[in-house]
Amino acid sequence: GAVVSQHPSWVICKSGTSVKIECRSLDFQATTMFWYRQFPKQSLMLMATSNEGSKATYEQGVEKDKFLINHASLTLSTLTVTSAHPEDSSFYICSASGGRASREQYFGPGTRLTVT
Amino acid sequence: QQQVKQSPQSLIVQKGGISIINCAYENTAFDYFPWYQQFPGKGPALLIAIRPDVSEKKEGRFTISFNKSAKQFSLHIMDSQPGDSATYFCAARSQGNLIFGKGTKLSVKP
């Protein structure tokens, strides 16, 4: 139980375009979802926290107009990277908590974004 | 105050040996201390976790030792195997948010 999926697993997009990443909790209702960013050989950095039906709370230094987060249902959250630039290339990981998963965060497999 | 310091940055252990990774924290409001294992290109997976009212927790070959007074906790991997080669992250939770250590890359040599 407590499985979290992400789609796509990897994506390549051109500079200036937008890309959407989906995060789904497959077997539990995720009242809270978290989005992280991880650069190569570095730790996970929390970007934002979203509660279902509410606006996301962004960490300091994260541009909310660039990284749009939607958590419209208890099983789906999306991260849209708008007007992507090469420096946005990174590994994006979501996690979810809620329901049976309680306060534990269960992580998705990550999405590798490359902006050319 | 939110920082979690992890060491060493990298670790090489012979098969069958004990791998030890240490973490330290400052914020006494942390209420939960998980360890995650991450393979290249994959998301982190929860390995084992402990709450501050417990001094030790063991699950199979993995043990967490927790020293509340010293604000330190460590992961011990007994009988380390090549399949354990991965990056390990300690974390601490405050108000529902996880703060991660910088990670330890473990290599277990056959």
C-alpha cells in the first residue's frame, strides 16, 4: 500500500515551453502533497506543500508563478514548470501523505526534466 | 535551526561489514526521524524511522540509534551487501515538513 506514481518519468522540452508533471496517490487519499527538487548528487529541497483544495505554500526562493502547483483532488497533484529554462533541468520528486499513510510521506519515483 | 547535518558524505564498506551513517540536528521541535534509501534515477524510499521517545529501533539488518540529549541519530547497516549500495538520506520532521540531510553515498564492495 501507499504507492505514489509520477508521470512522465522523464521529459525533454525546449526552452520557453511549459511542462506538466503529474503526481498520483494510487491507493490512498493524499490530503497533503509535497514537491521536491533534486540536483545531481545533492539532497532533496522542498519546493512547496499543497493541501487538497487549497493554494500551495511555497518555500522561500521558489517562484510560485513559475512553478504552478494544483492539488484539485485527493489523489492528484500537478506541477507545471512555465517558460522553462535550462537551469530548470532537474529531478522533480513528489510525495504524498494522508489517509492510511497518515503523516508519513510516501515518495514518487521522480521525473527527470531536461530543458534544451 | 532547521538544518540536519549528515556524515560522512561517502562511505566504502566491504561486504559483510557494518555501515554507519550519522546525523545531528538542532531543532528540538523535530518529532520524527526517518531514513531514506535512494537508488540512481529513483525516488527515495523509506527505510526505517524512529520517534524521539525511543533510543533504538531495529528492522532486519537496519538499526537506528537515537540520542536525544546529544541531538544525534545514526543508521547502522549490519552485514552490508552490494545491493545496499545507494545514497542514504536522514531526515527530521517539523510541523509535517521533512528536512533532509545532504546524503551519504554508500558503496559496498564484494
